[in-house]
Amino acid sequence: MLELKGITKGFGELKVLDGLNAVLPDVGLVALRGDSGSGKTTLLRILAGLEKPDGGEITGLDSRRVFFVFQEDRLLPHASALDNAAIACGRATGREWLRRFGLGGAMHKKPAALSGGMRRRVALARAFAAMEHAAVPRPILLLDEPFNGLDNDNIAMLKKEITNAAGDALVILVSHGADIFGDYAAEIVL
């Protein structure tokens, strides 16, 4: 179980998180909701170890491996889609995830030659491939607005993959969609 106790974080005079308490399951899908500027991305960055909270404590994170898909795709511009997807794993695993995400014909294209939705799927394929390759128990997958720039068909395909991943991982999903999945193991509202 992952527990957040009194998490606070501010940036100058702006207090983004103020005494956040939450208990999250070991595995399952968790929705993270809130208005723009409410601290959703900041909380994900804290869980990933990219930011330190100003106060509070997180327990249950020590032995867990975290994989993060940022709001921005963060692809290497000089590398092909395949090289981007395979950067933390082997080419075979990266290739498989690109195919699963409908990018089999775009593997050798560089990010500048891909649409925004295609770049998004490459970033997601990279995280799923890395998570599969790591083969660690109970990983944590942080998805910050994973459906940005995607059409309904690609969203439906990704929902299936995310739901499958949530069987073995804790998946924390930020989305402005009203109710993307229906059932969540937990929900945090900021």
C-alpha cells in the first residue's frame, strides 16, 4: 500500500499541495483529478522523485520502480520512433509496443515526421516497453494527461492497455476527461 501523509509543496508564495492525505492500493487504476494548477503534475513529480515535498511523508514507495509519461512527449528528436521506444529496453520490446500502439509503419520515422498523436503514442510505448522489460514486481506507472492529442479510436486502444497494466501495477492517471474508465481502485481529488 502507498500512503501519502500530510504532503505539502509550495513554489514561492503559491502553496500547491497543502496537507494531502491518501491511501493507494498496491495495484490498480487510480484517478488523479483537479482543476488546472491544483497540483496534479506536482504530485506525480513527487512520487517519481523529481520533486521533494516541503512536508509530509510517503510510505510504501521505497522498493517500487516508477515509470513516468509526462505531459510533454520528451522524445529524442534525432532518434527514430523505434529508438525512442527502445531506449530503456531492447529493440524487440520497443518494436512490439509500437505495433501494439498502431505505429508499426512509423518505426523508422523521427519525431518531427510524426503527428502529435503519434508522438504521444511513442512516448506511451516507451514507458510500457520499459516497464515490461524491467519485469519488477508491482511497478508504478504515472500517466500525466496520456490522451492528449489522441482520437477516440486510439484512446479506446490505450484504455485497454492501461487497464491490463493496472492488473500488475499501480497506475496513477491524470486526465481532464469526466470519467475515462468508470471504475477506479481509488481516486484523489485535489
